[in-house]
Amino acid sequence: MRVSAPVSPRDLLDKTINDDLFRCLRFLPDSFVDLMIIDPPYNTDKIFHSRKFREVPFDDYAAWIESWLLPLAAKLKPHASIYICADWSSSPAVYLVGQKYFHIRNRITWEREKGRGAKGNWKNCLEDIWYFSVSQNYRFNVDAVKLRRRVIAPYRGAEGRPKDWQATPTGNFRVTHPSNLWTDVTVPFWSMPENTDHPTQKPEKLMAKLILASSNPGDVVFDPFAGSGTTLVVAKKLGRRYCGVEIDEHYACIAEKRLRMAEADESIQGYADGVFWERNSLALRSPRWNGERRPPRGTAAASGADLFDSQGRQD
């Protein structure tokens, strides 16, 4: 859709807006967003289909961020959270601008296991996500984003029972609290169903962590640089309402195609049984859910409850 006049929040729900963000911003309603996830072009030369983004001096890049972040702030509800993606070179500018308008909560660093080697520098394998909130009243659903890790050296208590881990037929696992260092995310590659030709596409698993942590079912998730629609697709799969803005028609069409596909397949790579799994470990999941895309909504597993009893046995 395109926006050429003021619209109500209801008009925007579950829509992809194919338009220039700066043109349509003035038409978007205030205070309609529960969670905003922003993945802007980083400060580097990059071609996005028919458009080019050029590297500029640091101060100019920071001013560009402020030119859209300030008006976007008015679209947020008082309890809303904001996540802004960045690479190592653009990360300081995101922090510099973001802390002027929001409460800074954390900086997440995640590992990009793909990437080209460099002969004259360190290989770039990390990206940042700055986490802000509008106020001190914000949502964070810690139980929804726990990570199931394999236990390499299992420790047993005095009675021989597993201590803080569970024994299963497929291995020993511990469910841990999420940290701000993520090494379990796989960048989409050619054989993954979520892969597109967008040059900076984010993994669905990455967006699922942000959405589950900082929104509830039915909340509105907004992405002003929607790209190929990963944020929107994951929001739909997780039972949130969504809205995104994407200037390039090609990518907007890809987003709409992926949204239709999500109606038939709600799976998210690396997320099952109500928890996130370490990279390359999902094949070891409990046979209880084998053959299902993911636990039905409303079940204990879907809400993050443990699948094991106090002695480490499967129930």
C-alpha cells in the first residue's frame, strides 16, 4: 500500500507500505507502536537493488539517523521498546543519537559466522543491536527468550541428580537466561527457505528474539526499513500485528510473498519447543515434538515451560 493522507492505526495493521519513509512519516499516526525494530543502511557503500547507499563522514551519518529517529519517536507508545541494528562503524552513531531521546537498556552483539576474510585487518564477524525504551515502564519477557544449551561436563548433586540441567535420550541440556552476546544465530544462506536476494537480510531467529522479548501477542511491531520483510514475517508467525515501510518495490514484493508463505509455514529456524536452540543442535530436540513445525500456541512448551521433570526425565 501507499500512504498519501493521514491514516489511523487500524489502516496500517498487517500492511507493508511501499514508500519513502521521509514522505510518508507525516501521515502515520502517533503512539501506535509497541515495538520498533530498525535496520537502517549502515555507513558503508552498498547497493540495494536499484538504489545505492554511500559512506559519508561520521557526523553526517549521525545527522541522517537523527533525521528519521526523532520523528519516529512520536509513533511509539509510552511503554514501547526500540532496537536499532548497526555494524562496528555505525554503532557509535546509533548510540550517540539514540541516548538523546530514549532510555538505553543494553547493547547486544551477535556473531555473523559468514563473511569474507581480510588480509590487512580483522575479519568482520559481529554486529550490534542497541536496545532502548521510551520510559522506565517497558516489557521484557525473559522466559520467552531462554536458550537451550548442550551440557558438555554435566554436574550432579549429592544424590546423583542432574544439577541445573536435564538428561534426555538425545543428550544433556541446560535452559539458560539470555545474555547480550549471541553466538547461536545463522545468517540465511541459499538453501534456507527464508533466504532472499536482499544484501543485508537479517535472520528470522534474530528478529524472533527481539519480538518475543519486547512484545506480547497482539502488539504492534513496526519496521521503518523493512527490506525483504523479515521483521514483519516473524511478527506474523509469532501472533503480533505488524507494519513496515520499504522504499524499494522489489523488496516490498518479496516481503508480501514471504508474508503469504508464513500462513502455511510458521516455523522459525533455531526456535522450537518454546525455547531457542544453539546453532546446529535442533536435531537433538526432544522426540515429543518431532514432526510438528513448533508447539501449538497456548501449550506449556509454547510458553517456554520446561519439558522435563525435576529429575531430568521427559514427562
